[in-house]
Amino acid sequence: MAYKYCVSTTVSIALEIPEWGYGIHGHDIDIEACYVSEGRVNIDSLKDTLDTAARRYDHKPLRDSLRATRYPLIEDMLEDLCERLKLETGGQGLRLASVTARLKERSITLQCS
């Protein structure tokens, strides 16, 4: 039997995507991280881990948060977050299944496994 644990947080980021005609603009994004575990896990600890990892993107231009030389997309943030969360929870018998970014009427999910 496996449990699925999901935790979420909200960040405000600034995006700029000139090649799509988008100047600098802001988005509030709900981020969800879902884990799978054969055993029981302290879900509050997972929430704290996500909050800490996501703080690096909050109230900053995404380009600065990711130290990107190009204009990053939300997908780039999810890839970065997936790697960070895997490092933070790797030895706890957990498997990070996915990270999702939800913004007004849209969502993007990265399967991390």
C-alpha cells in the first residue's frame, strides 16, 4: 500500500517573455508538490520543505530567481523546484511524483520521477 501526500504554497513571480510579446508582468502561482511513500510521513514537514524551496521565487522576476541568461518559463521553475525538492527529501523513503503550477484557469504539471 502506498500513500500519496500533496502539499501546496503560493508565490508571486514576475515573468517576461519577449518572443511571445509579453513584457514584464506578474502572476500569483499556486505550487503543489506530490510525494509517494510506502510508509507514513509527517505532512507538515513536507509543507515546510516546499515553503522553503519556493521562497526563492517569491516576489522576484523569475529570470533573477533562476539566474537565467534567457527568459525562463514556468516550466523552468518547475524543473528547478523538482530538483531542489528531490535533494531535500531524497533520504526519507519518499518519491517526489510531481510538481504543479496553477495560475488563473491554467495548470502545468511536471512528472518528477
